[in-house]
Amino acid sequence: MADKWQALKEHQARVTDRALISLFDQKDRAQAFTVALGAMRLDYSKTNIDPAAKALLLDLAEVSGVAAKRAAMFGGEKINDTEGRAVLHTALRAGIDSKVIVEGVDVMPELRKTKARMAIFAREVRTGKFTGQGGKITDVINIGIGGSDLGPAMATLALAPYHDGPRVHYVSNVDGAHVADVVKGLNPETTLVIVASKTFTTIETMTNAETARKWMAASVANPAAQFAAVSTAADKTAAFGIDPARVFGFEDWVGGRYSMWGPIGLALTLAVGPEAFEDFLAGGREMDDHFLTASFDQNMPVLLALVGIWHNQICGYTTRAVLPYDQRLSRLPAYLQQLEMESNGKSVAMDGSALPTHSGPVVWGEPGTNGQHAFYQLIHQGTRVVPCEFLVAKQGHEADLAHQHLLLVSNCLAQSEALMRGRSLAEATAIMAQKGLTGAELDRQARHRVFPGNRPSTTLVYPKLTPFVLGQIIALYEHRVFVEGVILGLNSYDQWGVELGKELALALQPILEGASAEAKDGSTQALVEYLRG
């Protein structure tokens, strides 16, 4: 493996100063470095990956065992070996006739039963058959955190044009301001609360759940009657007072950040309906089939992963900006922060040894065009290169505002072109000379208007942000994370890095309430003293 990495780094060193625009001297450059799935297109031609680099990257994917690990994942093997679990979020969106075997048992019949129960409950809530103690449910509060919040919250916003059910709100932060602001103005008698916690012990979630129950108890006789749960802890949900008919569980082979395809997507299902939710699953399933069957050189998740490897591990670019030119995908960057950074933010290989290369990049971003008036300055003229991933729909939902969508798309394409092309000192000097500047002032002002260019980007174009397309996009990024993890030799499906802070927080709570802070470091002691004062 080391020789494969070395060959890539040597090739990158040879081409690092090449102008990206020069790659388009090859007339079919755009076609050769674009991959399609149906009407979705991923253009990665505005990167410094040439045919030689692409061949080396594809070879790296082959020798890393991506195909075998992919088969193991879809086959129900325990590829999350630090926790001894299979990784089967793909089963949540598998076809009706699929069989998925885990330890000799087909898990699909139980999954189908749970999905059917979700659909029935969603229809009852949406039609008014299930009522609150003040009539039909008008609002839903989903209480969760991490994977029980980021995914469904992002998807609910993304699919706003399809909302024809109750209004859905999300509470995640243990900061009391979050739950207080959400419940303000809601009617407890017509509000359904979903508590999403696999173990029903997540401290942030259960604290907010207790607060919501007290809020509801002030107005209704039986607050638990308007609670549902997404959890496998039947004893704890029963103790909370939630009817088992409104409890939806999922197996430990569904990781939190990969879980919105199942019961964690209950709030989304209530908002858009079971049929639209099924379309969402179908989009993910199509990407699964593509990932399983397409050759690596035409495989969208594989190629997106290889672009990421090229930029981060080979070129040394430490961050990645996700820039959806789609306002309804405004929470996608935050969702991908968890998906990618919790999955591949590791320093230890599968065998426990130190990783020989850096792991995943810092992922961040905001929707365009807002970002253009915020951080694009750094992307265009800063001293560090930030690879960008643009996403844009061919068509918006607002037909009467087509002129605004045209402006949106033109901005998206202009930004990727500007990042690649840049503006030379000679060009900037000519522009400022036309304004009448001369001499030293001409030179000074021109230098402020130079754009280095040669800044890489990819562009994902899709026909329209429908439930099906959203499913494709999310599954694309899930599989991209998987491929990068396999190539890096790490476990993308555990998250031990979140544990230490939780343990220390539990120990600090009694200290803040008055217990001795003597065992803590000087800084923590000083902060505790101030906060207790």
C-alpha cells in the first residue's frame, strides 16, 4: 500500500503548479471527468486529477479492498469490529423482496413490520384518527441529538415543498433555551412529542423530554398519551408512560448518524407522509444499487471519495467546503459534518496501530449565495486552498420565480469557474488602468484584485430536490464516507471520541452543585469557582 500512496504523491508533485484551466485543452475533459446516475451528474473536471492520477486513485481503491469490504457490509458481516456489529443502514431502504442475513437470520421481515407500523401511525396522526387531548395534532416536537436530530432535521427542511402534515420542530441542545423557544407558542393539547434515543438514557435527550412532559402536564391530563418514542429500551419507555404501540425500535447495526432511513425518520414521515418517505428510501436504494454494480471508474460514490482522498491526503488540503446552492439544503453541511467527521475523524487503524496518513478533513459550509457575502473571500484569495463541493438543482420548485433560480444557478457556475480560472496580475492591472490609475498606485490596487485561481471544486447537479433525489444525495455521501474509510484503513462506524467528554461532564455536574473540585486542574477549578459564585 505504501508504494501506491507514494506514487500518488510523486505524481501530484509533478503537476502541482499546472493551471487547472489548461486541462481543458483536452476537448472531452468535462465528459471524461463527469459521472452520471440517471439525471444526476457529478462533475469533477475542475480538479487537478488527470488520467494518470485517476488511474492511480482507482488502483488505490482496488488494492485497499473496497469491493470486498462493500460486499461484507451489504452482506451483514460485522465490519464495525470495535463494537462487534454489522453496518446495515442500507437494509432500512432495501427493496420489498430483499433478504439481508445477520448471524443466519433474515432481518427484513421485522424491518418491514416496523416500517408498516410507522406508516399506520403516521397516517393516523395526519388524518386526525390519532388526536391529542385538544383535537387533531397540529405540531410535532422531535427530541433527540446527534444522529437522532441532524439527519431528520436536515431532511425535513429539505423537503419543505412536500409538507402536508403537522408542523415539525426539532429540539436537541440541552441548553434550556432550545426547548423553551420551540414550545413557545405551541398548544400542548395538539402537540405530539417524539423522544428519539435508542437507549432512552441519552442525557441531553432525556432532560429535554422531562422538560417537555412538564410543559405538557401543565395543560393536559395525561401527557404521556401524546408521546411517542424511537427506542429499543421498551422497559424505559414503559416507565416513562409511553404506550408500546407508539414505540418504534431499531437494531444496534444501525448507527445513529445513518439512521434517518428507519424509525428515526418518523418525524419526517409525519411531515411529508409515508408515500413521500418511501420515495426518499427509493432514492437511497437506487444509489445503493449503483454503488454495488457500477465499475469504479463510473461509480459516483467511489469517485467522490477518491476526489476527497486526492485533495486531503495527497494534496494536503485540510478542509472541505460543502456549498449547496439550494436554500432548503441549508442544514446539509451540518449533517455532513457529523457524517464525515464522526465517521472518519480517527487516528487509529483497524488493527489498533497509528494511521500512517491524516484522516478525514474538516467539513463545513453554508448555502449559496449567502456564503458569497461571507467566507468566499477566504476561499478565493486566502492563503490556504479549500476544495469546494457545489450542489445545485436544474429546476426549482417555485415556477413563478424561475428568474431567481436562473440567477442562483449562474452564481453557482460562476463561483466554480472563478475558483479555477482566477485573475492574473496582468488582467487586474489592465482593469485598474482603465479606471485611470498609474504608477505605484496602479500596481498596489491591481495586486488587491488578483485571484490565484487553481482552486479545485466539484459540482453535483440534480434535476429537482424531490424526496427521491434527496435519498440519492444522502446515500451518495454515506458511501463516499465508507470508501474513504476503507482506503484509510479505519473503522468509520464507531465514535469513541465522544465518550471522554460525556464521562467528565457527569463528574463535573456534582462539582458545580458544590462538591469539591480539588481533583480538577487549575483552569477547571478556577472556572468552577467563578460559575458557582
